Amino acid sequence: MIGLKCDWLMEEENRHFVVEDYQAGEPRWCPGCGDHAILTSIQRLCNEEQLEPENTVFVSGIGCSSRFPHYMKTYGFHSLHGRALPIACGVRSRRPDLNVFVVTGDGDCTSIGAGHWLHAIRYNMKMVVLLFDNQIYGLTKMQTSPTTPKNAYSNTHPQGSWIEPLNPISVVLGITNASFVATTVDWNPVHLYATIKEAHKHNGLAFVRIMQRCPHFTADYFTGLMDDPSKIVLMEHEDGIPTTDVMKKYFKNRETHDPSNIIEALDYAHRTDAIPIGLFYKNTNAPVYSDFSAMGLDTSNDAKLEALEKELNKFSI
Amino acid sequence: MKKEKELIEINEHIVEIVSDSGEGAQTAGQMFGTINAKMGNGVWTVEIIPAEIEPPKRSKAGASGIRIRLGRNEVTNAGDVANVVVGFNEQVLYSRIDTNSFEPGTILFLDKKWSESPIEQERTAYAEALKDFAEKGYRVIEIPLEEECLKLVPDPRRGKNMWVMGLLCELYQRDTGLVEKEIRKKFARKGEKIIDTNLKLLKSGFEWAEENLTFQYQISSLDDGIDRIVTNGNQAIGLGAMAAGFEVCSMYPITPATSVTHYMASVFRDVGGFVHQAEDEIAAVGFAIGSSYAGKTALTVTSGPGMALKTEMLALSVMAEIPLVIVDVQRGGPSTGLPTKVEQSDLLSTLYGSPGDAPKIIIAPSTIEECFHFMVMARKLAEQYRGPVFVLTDANLATGVQPFPRPQLEEEWLSPPIDQSDWNPNVEPYQWDPETGLSPRPVPGQKDGTYVLTGLAHNSKSKVAYESNTNQESMAMRSRKLATLQKTLNPPAVHGAEKGELLVVGWGSTRGAIEEAIDQAREEGLAVSSLHLKFLSPLEPGIKEIFDRFDKVMTVEINYSDDPKDPYYDQGNQRHAQLATLLRSQTLVDIKSWSRVPGYPLQPRIIKNAIKEELAVAGGVK
């Protein structure tokens, strides 16, 4: 018996995944689209964490970014516009064994799916939610999204959008039971990867807004930030996204922010002089809905039948 | 002390308790129904529920109550007119008069306190009503309801119902020991003091009736030795769902469906499952779809407006072939409609209410017992046919209470643990069998089964369809599943003779009333039969052949159709009832429909009248 078990263990250990094990198909995003960088980062995370492809699920809604699951060789669910979060919550509810990732765009998450967004944050089920925020509707060809900057041109607002954009970070920070709130950028793979990695480690819903370039419709939106990284303020803290020397070289403008401080987190979220990236807020004590929803998973058939007979007795005449 | 009483033998009776909202008429009525069921009598109850929690007192619109039909034998519907009514005030009874619930001879027990009300309008209204009731031929018996209750409780609104229970128990010679048990069960959480007060109220009502009523009913029961349970339809749905092995019930509150989930939430934990209250109707079904995709058995429970919100998700469930059970407890529509009242108006919207072609399985229980067993069937169908299964019940079944044989639970009803064995990499995620359209389904966790499910048109590999023939092919595969299922079904059984002048076709909760009407009509010598459909999609086989054996076919439904007798309609513009529309297109038979939307269950005598009218028209044509 001991020998058998050793053999079995050996076999399990031999299952080593390489990056290619997570790659599927040729991404059909435009050349220069920020989504490519995020895809690469995620595949790297899967590889470095050795996530079993069969135990990993990517759920998305509709939009350019929501094509994401098609390019992963894991289980995937390319669902409906705005509905990735309730579906992902359903997937997670009784499957604590799965790694659940949600990919959603700014239209998908903060507009048509805004109701679900708010409640998913509050449920705080264990999953990583990646908001690909390119501040425009891409797939439907350049309409204003809730995060489109004021006065920006779009096909629905050719004279420029009228009102200030919605701030996804301050919204999420305002939701009770939010437990992990971060921003990163697609053009800095080091910070992007470090942020996603921290998000994956978090026991709860990790919300990561990724500022993402759309070369086709909004090529100039982020060029100011890219050309002058000092317009970005990197939030540093030992409980935050770990900063490396490479990061420090790029992001000269750095400030210390304790992610357990919600008031300061809100201040950062509302900063206008510079764009803060890093971890705004983290609370490891927030109740996790999926801990409750998975209760009773091990109930045996005998126990179920016994409970049911007891119920029938209650109605017996 | 006991009076010499006139003993009246009865085979069946209809009792109503009608009050202002919040006076506990339904609690007492359900208890009275249970007692009768426990004593071996047939029972059917139907609740009269106002749309608001506390509507104005002493008003027609605020009437809250319950009808209990009890019989020597099995009772299958709420019946026609009431024999005995207890009114907490006279005004609420007018809502019942409006719905033709009483007839000359109906006994009305009325609280006499209104005759001594300090408010003049109330005194006048009461006196006028008494006069009116007498003119209508009702037999009014005034009772000191509030007066007696005040001797025992400070707030009679919380006591009158049990006093009435006592009265009814004496009147129908019911076993007060059983009532006592029920009271102890009902108020167990509220403590001994509350139980004691209720028992005193019960006794007071009983003793008053004993001393003051000059008659008593005697109803025997058929003791057939069958072990029965008694539940309402929504409880039966909840019990059935748990016995069927569902693990996840995802819902958003909506009348009259929610009580299914109230019941489930109270016990689901012990059966290893949980109720998810989602943020909205769309999320409720999305959550269930996600759970099901991950291999867990999930259902969602809703009513018409919720169905409307869910349509996009339901089409996803069809398109991506995700097993799912949707219970639609139908209410009056369109829009917010009649939230607490019965209608059968969601048939066509369920069938066709999704964008694109979305073939679905639709079944409709017609009894409380079927509410239980159809849930077991629904889960199996959803998994076997890899898609959504709709269970259409309605507000009549939801609150209707009927005893039925205790289900013999089976372990195989419970869902097996999810398959986590290695997937055969040579099998595609939608490897459709061209003969049946069926395909095996990989579940996350299965090695080598990874695929990306999508709501976009896709091929058997679940790859987005870029070739022109893919969509045609995959549509055909999804549609073929219905034909496959239809081949496994038996033709429905005709109630009555196999051929005749008129066949009445129904579905859902109207079964009991239709069959009772048919039985009465046949006793009168009419050549009528009825057919009740359990499957609405696919339709059961052999229906056309049955139709062909009758001169005429007519559906009876609780949804709207144009009355062909109205001068506005002709063959070109008349809109038919929903099942009739469906059957006409499927069979090419010129099917008539008789349908009404009164907000209450169809009564047998109304159906019988419709049958006679239709036969007279038929006779006229000949």
C-alpha cells in the first residue's frame, strides 16, 4: 500500500504546467490593445502558482475584454452583458475547490452590470475581479462609458461627454464589506503582475481596476500618464502591493498608504493631482459569503433522507 | 346544558372565513383544513389575499380570508358557492358576493359588535347589510365574536380566529384534541402563555356554539388507510425540490412565489443546501446558472414579472445547454398585474419570450401532489436534456392545500456527487448525437474537459461560430432534443369517454374544476370529456388523434382571449387563449377557447355553463 501511495504521489508531482498549458487560440484583440498584456500576466500567474487548468474558471460578460476566457486553456464562461458577477458568484457558491476569476469591462461592470457589481462586492465571495477599464465601449464602436473622461469625444457624445466620469474605486470603497480594492495599469507588467498576484492570494473578493489602453478608439487617453509617470502616485505599504526596485525606478512619485485605513483610502480615491495606483484598501476580516454558501457540502445522502423524512413527518396527517 | 341539536348529514361543504387583513383568518382556515385532513376528509383550501399588508379595514378591497372545501371523498378544487361563512365584519363579505361566492341559503355567521358600534356609519352600514343579506336569501346568524374574545384577550384582532376555530369545530364535530396539538405546534415558539390563551379562545368558541347553535353537521370520512401528508403547493414545490436533490435555490422576492423559498430556507440547511437571495431577478437566475455550470443542481423560483426580467439568461441556458429548473408561480399580468391572484398567462411568454429560437421544456403540475413529483421529474429532464425546464404553477396551487399520499423518498432522486473523473479529450463539449441532439457535459474540475462556454453561436467544440452553417446545425441540435423527449412520452389520458361532442382541454391548476364540471355534465347526459396536459413543450404525443375523435375541441384557461360573441371580432382578428393558440398551430384543428381572468380560480359550475353554451352553439350549427 505504501508503495502504491508513493507512486501516486510521484505522478501528481510530475504534473507540472508551463505557460503554454494556459494558452488557447490566437487573441483577436487589436494590435496594441492593453488586453494582451493582461492576458500574459494572468497566464504567468497561473503558471507560477501552478493552478490546475481544470480547477480554474474564467467568467466574463460581454465586450472586448470579455473575450478573455476564449484565450485561456482553462474552464471558461463567456456570459451576458453585465452578468459575469452573479454567474461567477453561482460558480463559487458551492465550489470552494475552484480558482474563480472574473473579467469585465467598464461598460459591462460599471454600467449595465452596476447593480450586480455593488452586490458582488458586498457578498465578498472568494474570487479575483479584473475591471479592464479602457474608459470607452470598444466592441460596439466607441460609445461613452461611465468612466469616459468629461468632454471626451464619442459616437454618442460627438460634442464631448457632458458629465464627470464615475470613479470605480470610490464607488467600491463605499460599499459595505469591500475587502480588497486596487488599481494598476496595463503598461507596467511588473506592477500589473504584482497586483494580480496579491489579489489571487486574498481570501475574499479582490477588485482590481486595470487602466487599459484602447489603441483604436482612445489611443491618447493614457499617453499623458505613460509619458510622464510622475503623474502617477504609487501607494506603498508592507501590507500593500509589494514594490520592487524595477517599479521604483519607473514610479518616482511614491507615497506610503496603509491599506487598512479606509478614510485615507477614500482620500486617495478622490485625488485629482495625480492618479494613485496600488492597494487602496484591504480587510481580511470581512465576512466571506462563499464560506456560508458552501456549508453543508459534505451532507451524506443518509442525512439528507433523514432530514427529508423528518420534514414529511411534520406534514403527516 | 347541551342542547338537543338537529344533525345534518353532509357529503361535502364549503366554509369561508373572511376578515380584515391581519386578523388571522388564513391561519385558522389552514388549521381547520389540516384538522379535516387529519380526520380523513378530503380538503382543498384557497386563500383570499389582498395585495397590501394592511389595507383599509372594513373594506371590500381589504378582504382577507380563506375558503376550505371539505368532503367525504377527495376534493380536487375550491368548488362553487360557500355553505357556511364566518365574517368578522359585513363589509368584507361584499368582496365575496362580487365573486358570486354565496347563494340563497348560505349561512353567514356575523360578528354582531357592529350593531352596537359607537360609530353611527358602522351601525347603519351593518343594519343595511343585514337587510340586504336577508333579501339575497342568505341566512345570517349573529355571533358575539369580539365580545367573547375581549373576555380573554385585550386585543381581539389576535384572538378572534381561534374563537372561530372553536365554533367551527363544534359545528362540524371536529376533534378538538387535534386542534390543540396544532395550536401547540403553531405557537410553539411563542411560549406557553400564548398557547394557553389560544386554547381558552378555542374552548370559548366551542362552548358558545355548543350552547347556542341549534344544528350540527355530520360528515363521515373514507378511511382508506393511505399514509398522507398535507401541504400547500408552494410547500410541495419546496419539498419536491429538496427531495429531487437540488443544492441551490436562488431567488428574488416576488409574490406569490416567495413562500416556496421561505419554506426551503427554514429547512434547507439540514438537507445540505442553501437559499440565495439575490440582488435582483436577473442575478437570481444568473447565480443558479453559474452553480449549475459548476456541476451543482440549481433552481430559481419566480413569477411573471421576474420571468420577464430573466429572459436573456433563460435563453443563455438554452443556448449554452445549462441544466436549470425554473419554477414560475404565475399571477395575473401583464406588468405588475394581479400580484396575489391566479392566472395562467405565462405559457406563451415562457415558450417564446426569449430572443432567437430557444426551445424549452415546459411542464405544469395540476395538483398539489404533482407540485412535489414534478420537481423530481424537472431535475432529471434538465440534466438529461441539458437545458432549462420550466415548471408552471399558479397562485391557486401556491396556497391551495390538499392532502396527498406521502411520497416514498428514493435515494436515486438525490443528485449524484458531481463527476470529477477525467474527461475523454476526444469528446467535444457539445458532441451532439445527431439522432437525439443530446450531448455529454464536462464540469469544471474534470481534467481534459476544459472548454469555454459561450452565449454566442458556437460549434460542437464550443468555439464561436464563424462559419455560416454552424448556426443552422447547432439550432437543429438544440431543437432535436424536444423531439427526442416527445418520443418518450405517453399520450395523455382522456377524462370521460374516448369520443364525443366536445373535448375540453386544460392545463395546470384548473384540472379539478374542469373534471368536476365534466362529471356533472356527463351525469346530465352531455357527451363531453376532458384532457389535461402535463407537458406544454414538447406537447404530449397523440393529441391530434384524440382531438379528431370529438366534434369540437375547446380549451378552458385562466388567461385572456377575445370573446367571439363580441361584435368586434372575426376569424381574422380574434385572439385566442394561450394553450388554444399553441394547439391550433400544432394540430391545425379549429380549437375554440373559453377563458376568463377574474383573479380567482374557475368554479366548476362556470365551466359547466361554458360547456353547455358551446354545445348549444354546436347544436345550432348542426
